[in-house]
Amino acid sequence: MKITVILSLISVIIALSGCSSVPETGRRQLIMVSAGDEAKMGLASFEDIKKQEKISIDAKANAQVQRVGQRIAGAVGRDLPNAQWEFVVFDSEQVNAFALPGGKVGVYTGLLKLVASDDELACVMGHEIAHVTSRHGAERVSQNMLASGVSSVGALAMDYYNVAPATRDGVMALYGAGVQVGALLPFSRLHETEADTIGLKFAAGAGYDPRAAAAFWKKMAAKNSGGSTPTWMSTHPSDESRIANLEKLAPQYMPAYENARKAYQ
């Protein structure tokens, strides 16, 4: 029967894929995408972005991003699969930065206008790079693959038992909403908090003040004070909880920051 075959395949995939973990936190992950394939996708995506976005030629902005980025990359402390580190400044008012598998990092000039120091920039870049080192993207893809597989099993089961179309559609809609609110969004918020934690470790290890992260997010919170999505519907923790967590974490990374800073003086 198709349902039994699909369930068996899902069980095998989970058994073979569920042995991965985040090195810095020890959290176990479901990963169904190879690190090599993930890096290839990241490299291809970055090339597309560079063709679509305007690349900044501002010498000061590029020097700052290169300076901070190279130090953060050095603080990761382990090799990334197929890593070809590249740091690019994009000329846009977006207050944003991102990192992709393969060591590709983009920073928008809008963000550089908001950061007050290399320390603040390092905390942002550390956060984005932590998403990559923790393989959060591959984990999200894997979770969606699993959710789609379970959805297919459910649909086949309802077809097999001749469930009425209206009931079938209602069940599938409830399943989709339940997975989103009950699993995917909470995992997204977990990824953000984990990237904050690991990002501070990277920033401090590169000789940048981890206390700058909370200062930066306070500015971001003030900038976005017009309204917010309820936390349970959001991909990110609330500004308040994020800032409180960063302030709580910073002291434990101060010794690493002090030691690393001496190397760059």
C-alpha cells in the first residue's frame, strides 16, 4: 500500500538524517540535505544576488565589512564545507545582512548607516554566519520535507477511506496551520536565538565587544516601533526578549573578548 511505503521511507530518512547536531550548542537536528549540496545552493544563490543587486563601491564601507568579516570567519574555529569566504556590500537602504552556505556574506549599506561601530557590525555578521555554521537553512528545508511527507500520507489515507472532500480540505488546512504555528515558527525563533548565542561567541572570539549586540537591537527596536507581529506568529523572538537574552549572554563572553582583543591591538 502506498501509505505504508511512504511511512517506511520517512522513517528511514529520519533514522539516517537525525544524527546531526550543532557543534556550539549540542542541539540535535534533522538534516536531510548534504553539506555539499547546501554549499552549492548557497554559492549559486549568491551569484544570482550579485547580478540582481547593486554592489557598493564605497571604499570605507567595503573596508569595514572586509575587516570585520575576515575576523569573524577566523573566529569560527572550524572549516565549513566548500567554504569560499566572500564579503560583499550591497548599495541599498535595506537595514539587513545575510549569510549563505559556502561562506558568502552580504551586508546592505542601510545597515552600515545604523551600526555605530565595528563591534555592532560584528555582532550582526556573527549572527548571520552562525545561521550558516549551524546549518539552519538545511534544517528548515528538512523540516518542510518532513511536513510535506506527512501531509502526503494524510492525504492518501483520507483518499483510501473515502473521506468527504470538504472534510479532507478542512483537515489539511488545519494540519498546515498547526505545523506552521506549532512547529515551523517555533523552530524559526529557536534558530534566531541560537544564532544570537553563537554569533556572540564568534564576535567575542574575533575581539569585538559582545555587549554591542544589545545596543544594536535596541536601535532596531526603536526603528521598528510602529507595530509588531504577535510572537507566536513571528519567525523571530520579540525585540524585548531578544535584547534581554543578549544582555544576559554578553557577560559570559567578556573573557574571550578581552583575550582576543589583545591580539588585534
